[in-house]
Amino acid sequence: MERAVLVSIEIKSERRRWRMEDVSSELEELVSSAGVGIAGHLVCVCEKPSAAYLVGRGKVEEIALLSADENADTVIFSHDLSGTQQRNLEGVIGRKTIDRTQLILDIFSKRAKSPEGKTQVELALLEYLLPRLTGKGIMLSRLGGGIGTRGPGETKLEVDRRQVRKRIGKLKSDLESFRSHRRTINKRRKNSCLPLVALIGYTSAGKSTLLNRLTGSSQPVSEKLFTTLDPLSKALRLENGQDVIISDTVGFLHELPHHLIEAFKATLEEVKEADLLIYVLDISDQRVHEHEESVREVLDELGLSDKPFLTALNKVDLVCDRSWLELQKNEFAEAVVLSAKTGENMEGLIRRMGEYFSGMIADLKVLVPHSSMKLVDMLYRQARIDKIDYLEEGVSISLRMPRSLFEQLNRHGEMRIIC
Ligand SMILES: Nc1nc2c(ncn2[C@@H]2O[C@H](COP(=O)(O)OP(=O)(O)OP(=O)(O)O)[C@@H](O)[C@H]2O)c(=O)[nH]1
Ligand SMILES: [Mg+2]
């Protein structure tokens, strides 16, 4: 097993909202999720970053010494490194040195299964590496194997700058084809008139476990971070008989590398189509507020912060401290408290979804004038038609459909609502 010395960094001149111990513990979780052993963990606080090594020269010597003593293969920094810093550090430490972004990209590489997932990850990797290529070659050739050096599915990464550019172009055009396929599927779903619910949240919050519990599916779950890269959508019937489609999504992380957000935008943009978001939060984790904030930041970046949402406080079975739970219930007023694992209060969540959608679904009686017969056709495809009468002044239709969809179809005001 590859073993790494971890270096958690706090730079005082940079504003950080996460406490040092949270940065450190998350780095350890990421490293374990990448299948790497921890040979040692140093914490380093400095006033401002140094251009050459990020940290002071004395600290670099300390890292080099610990890595040698522990016979570590790799050194992993919690803070991003420039190409120059990375090269300089490797020069002194004499070991492969990578940053948090590379670590996360490595985890994504291992997890990507679908052709689209693999393409997205490879694109993110190459875009990260391109500015770090030195001359014609790449640092990777020096680094040997292991973490931070592989592409999706353990494929060897391209090493030549020109080839990398060419490959990036190819990956982008492949992604465009995946996107147009996805658009066709979305259109079909829209025509089927079922509302879409998206489960979103921090990695490991329990989104896939919740999807499985609600729909009886068997999406893989694990305590490792970023288990789901290929989200699944399933149908779910609510208590009031309303069918919805419920979708799992890729988990979020604080300071998620920009290249990954860019690459996964297409998948995440599906969230844009959602009628309702369910924020899944792990209430047993002390960092729950930090997690919530990170999720909101990513949604902001995607322009999705205005979506209607329900909050699900998951993993309540793990909370022993009742006063902490009461505090959180107050802080997240309106949230549904549940356990996807034990099934506790699934009915509460289903009921809340039902209440939300029943307010959105309209039972209407409308009159379509003879001059707009194409609308009757559209209503047939998109609404549940209960009754239809052919009258002198037009066609009277009793129907049931999402109000927003009706408003969209009737944006020119041809149809008159009778009741
Ligand atoms: N005790 C307990 N564990 C849970 C609960 N929900 C999920 N878990 C566990 O939490 C871990 C993560 O669950 P996942 O469903 O994979 O989480 P996720 O949000 O889909 O994670 P990513 O796919 O990585 O974004 C797994 O080990 C689950 O068994 C819960 O309600 N109670
Ligand atoms: Mg998952």
C-alpha cells in the first residue's frame, strides 16, 4: 500500500472559514478514500505563502526528514501547489509531492465507471496538468506510478503537451455528444410530465442510501468519499399517488477543485431541471454547518441557489447527544429529521414531498379555441385528461398537470381557465 505524509496548512494571510482540525480530518478522510495509508501528519501555520515552497524552508526540511524516517512514498499538501512549488518541494523532499486537488482528481479517476464519467474526469485531470507540464515532457514520467499519476481506469496519462491539447479537444467534443443525448432524455422526461426531485449534498451525507431506501434500488454506497460519480434516477410514488423521478447526484466538497466543477457541470446541470431539491445533511457530523455552506457555494456557482428545497437531516440514528439534536432542529427549522439507514421517518419525507407537489399540481377546466387546436394535442401529451367536451366556442378540457407547465404552454394566453 502506498503511504503518505500529510501536511495540513494554514496560511494566516488567506481567509479560511474551516478550522484547522476540520481541514486536517477531511484530508485524512480523502487520503483513506484514495486507498493510501497515512505515514504521518504535520500541521503547518505560516503568515503568508512562499512563492518557492509555499511553506518556509525550515518546514520543508522537517517534512523531508519525517518522510525519510517513515519511509513514505508520497507527500500530500492540503493546500494547492503551483507547478514551481511542486517541483521545488520534490527536489528537496525527494519524494512525489501532490496537493489536495490532485488527490481528489485521483479519487474521481478511480471511481469513474461510465464513459461520460471517465471523460469528465480525464478532462479535469488534463486541464489541471496542462499548465504544470514542463517543456515538452511532464513531471509524471519522473513520478513513477501511484496516486496523482493515473487517468481514469488506471490508464496511463498522455505526456506530451501537444498531445494533451489534442486530447482535451477530443474529450470536449465527446462530452458535447453525451450532452445532446442527455438533452433528448430530459425532453422525453419532460413530455412524460413527471416532476424531478434531485438529492444533493456533501459527499457521504447519505444521498445514495436515501435513494435506495425510497425506491428500493441498489446504488452502491460506502463510507468512502465520492462513491457516486454516475448518478441514478428512479421513479417514486408519493402518498397522494403522484409519481416523481428522484435523482442521486455527485457529492460536494468544500473548495471543490474548479476543474472538477467545470467538468461535472453537465451532470450537475441536471439539477437545473429539478422541480425540487432535497439537501441531504449528515446531522451526526459536527461539521454539518460547514457542509451546508459548501453545498450552497457550489449551487451558487451553478446558478441554482433559488431552487425550492427541503432539508433532510440524515443519520439521526448516530446522534447520541439529544441537546445537540434539538439545537440543530432549531437551526434547520422545517427540516425533516430521518435515518436513511434504518428507515426512520421516511414517511415524513415522502409526506413533505407530497405536500409540496400537491400545491403545484393543478386541476383545471380550460377552454381551447378552435383556432388553437395544436394545444389540445400538447395537452394530451403532457397532462392527465379527465374529461373533454366539444363545444361551439372551442374544446372544454378537464385536466391535471403541474401549474408551471400549464402556464408555459399557455404563455400566449390562448386557453381560458373556466375553473
Ligand atoms: N448510521 C447511518 N449511516 C448512514 C445513513 N445514511 C448513510 N449512511 C452511511 O454513510 C455512508 C455514506 O453513504 P452514501 O449513501 O454512500 O453517501 P452519499 O451521499 O451517496 O456519498 P457520495 O456518493 O460519496 O457523495 C455509508 O457508509 C452509509 O451506509 C444513516 O442514516 N445512518
Ligand atoms: Mg452516493
